[in-house]
Amino acid sequence: MKLITDKTDYGYAEKSPALPLKAGGLKYGVIINVLASVLIMCCAGSVYAWSIFVAPLKSSFGLSTAQTQLIFGCIIASFSITMLFVGRIQLKLGIKITTGIGAALFSAGYLLASFSGGNVVLILLGISVLSGAGMGFGYVPVLTNLVKWFPGHKGLATGIAVAGFGSGAILLSQIVQPILNHGMAVTGIFRAIGIIYGVIFLASALLISAPFSESQVEAERPVSIRVLARDRRFWVLCYTFFAGSFAGLMLIGNLKPLGLTYGISSQAAGLAIVLLSVGNAAGRILWGQVYDKIGGKRSVAIALALVTVLMLVLLAGISNDAAFLALCLILGLNYGANFVLYASDVSNIYGIPQLGIVYPIISVAYGVSGIVGPLAGGFLFDVTKHYSIAIILSAAICLSGLAVYVIFMNRTARTDK
């Protein structure tokens, strides 16, 4: 089978089989894998609906805003830390077993939380640690596998994968809100998620497959931590990923209560979660195409600048339902860029075979922002009774990320535009 070989400026040769996607069998395989991948990502990405659980956890079990955001932040941290090891585990166990482990962990975490009785420690162990780890076991294999299926369209492939992740909150919030309105306990909802989503996750794991066997690909030596540590681009991507995701995660974790403090109706505040998630999902596909057309440097700079400006607009305290919803949709579109641009940058700089190794390391920065962002938003609200300081902090960090990327990445040779 013919190999497509692209030399990166990093010095690694990227090799993956040229796939005859128009052939009947492989075309069918592409469809099955895309559908299974999106479903896995949708299950894992349901965490983005977390703010819908904030109010019932506070009213039913007396949790503080900071405690609810600590749970959300630890989910992101567990997710990011787990990704550090999943790439190497997948090389040994294969994609089906790896994603199957993810399904088991994800389901077990929600089931444990369902029996917590509102105990913060049990919810942390369940949803934050176990389900967060399950997300990592699903996310990395799906992301790297779709890029292998579409080696000539890294941005689009990454966008499809992470769009499913961003769509998770849309489905979950639409299902959960009516159930909460009818008085079902939040722990009962956790149990239902653990069972239903666990089955979907596992079934999709059984359907997913690699486009070619490992024997068809020349073995690639994983890039070492020592080499990465000496590469300026690695550190630029780490900080920029942190800065770019900080604002979005702070907003996602606190969106509904933030909208209510602005005078937005309860119905609109709930819809804001959906629209931000719609924007998040759509933005991932949109930014994937933008990356393929104009390259990483311009894409990242534009995305960071837009988020900075939009957070400052949010600072104005928009009290009109329609205007607030529109702003949330646009913020979601730009937040979704984080999960396309940096993964695409990694595959472009280090090569597709290194994506499952390097990207999880860089994603630790996302895990840090997952803890710091939502927790800072919740803590600052508990202290000041408004979100203005948290929004200003988010805009400032995002702006600093833009400055670091423009100044330091521009000094380094790139393979893209």
C-alpha cells in the first residue's frame, strides 16, 4: 500500500497509508468510524453541561458555588492527566479495548456519584476522578484515529472529532432540564447517565477501528520529554492552550448562575448552555476548516483576539435575553477553536504518529485551566457576589496567551502558513 510521507520542520517523517476512501469497503468503514467516534465524544463531552447541576446540588445538598466548581475543575484535571498515559496504552491494547475501558470508567463514575447522597468526596471520586478518566480513555483514541482516517485534512478530521465532544452538553442539557423541572433528584439523573451513556459509549467502542493495521505503518519512535522541553513551540502551545481555554471553562462552569445574576430569565439561562454548546460544536468544525485554509499562526491569533474582545463585551452585563444568548453562541464558536487548533498544530509540527503522545502532554495545560478557571469564577462570585472580576481576569489571561503566541511562535519556523 502506498505511503503518504510529509516531512515536518521538526524533522520527523509522517507516514500513513493513502486510503482509497471511494472504495466501497473503506467508505463504509469511514462512515461507521465517524459515527462511532462522534457518539463516544458526545458521551465524554456531556461534562460541558455541568452548570445545569449547580443549582440542584446547592439547593438539595447545600454545596457552595466553589464546591460545585471544584468538582467540575477536577473532572477536567482527571481527564487531562489520564490523556498523558492513554496514547501509550492504546499502542499496547488497541483502540477497541482502550475506548472500552473508557466506557467502563465513565459509567462507574456516574453510578458512584448517584449513591453519594450529595457527599462532595464521593461525587469527586465518582464523576471527577473515574468519569474524568473515562473521558480521557475515549478522547485520545478517537482524536488520533480520525486524523489517521483523513491524513490530508488534519484540521477537518480534528474538527469532526472534537465537535462530537462539544455536542455532548447540547443533548444532556435538553434531556436533564425537563427532568429536573419535574422534581427528579440530581443523584437519580447521575444514575441514568451512568447506565444509558455507559451503554452508548461501550457499543461505540466495539464499532470503532483503525484504518490500517500497525504492521502497515513504519514504527515511529515517540518523541521524548527531554526533546519537547527544549522546543520553544511546545511551551508556547502549552501556555496558549491554558490561556485560550481558561475563559471558556470559567464561563461553562458558571454560565447559568452568571446569566441569572445579569437578570436573564431562568429559561434563557438554561438555553444559554445549549447555545454555547452548539457554538462550541459548530466552532470546532469551522475552525478546523479555517486552519486548513489559512494555517495555524493566523488561526490561533484570530481566535484568541476574538475571545478577549467577547469577554469584555460580556463584562457589560447584558440583561436582554436575546442579546445574551447571541453572545453565548458566538463565545461558544470561538471557544471551540481551542480543541482544533492546538491538536492540528501538534500533528502539523510533530507529525500524525506523535499526536497521541504530544497532544495529551500539552493538554495538561487545559487540565490546569479546568481547575483554576471554574474555581476562580465560583470563588470570586462567593466573595464579591458578582462575576465582573472573574470576567476581567479571563480576558487578561486570554490576551496574555495571544501575546505569547504572536511574539514567540512567530520567531520559530513553521510548516504552515
